[in-house]
Amino acid sequence: MSNDIMQDLKTEVGGMAKQGMRHPSTKPVLTGAAIGAVVGWPLPLISPLAGAVIGAGFMLYKRLRP
């Protein structure tokens, strides 16, 4: 099972890298990163960078496993 998600992740990220904004996952992942950065800004233990990474990772996971 974990091998499946890793293969799906590799395929999805590769598609996003090749197609850029035309890929259907790019906009939701960037939106998740932006929301995570905004949420992470005022929190003392989470920086905006960590919030962006967490938000993008969550949205990418939701794209892979709806």
C-alpha cells in the first residue's frame, strides 16, 4: 500500500513539474500552501514556511487519496 502512494506521488509531482499550471493538481496544491502559510504566520510554533509545506502536503494527499 505505501508503495502505491509513493508511485502515485512520483507520477503526480512529475506531472505537475512538466505541465506547470496546466496540471489539474497544481492550483489546489498552491492554494493549500498559501492557506497553510497564512495560518502559520501568527502561530508561535509554526512558521509560514512550515505551514506552507504542511498545507501543500495535505492538499497533495487529498488529490491522491480523495
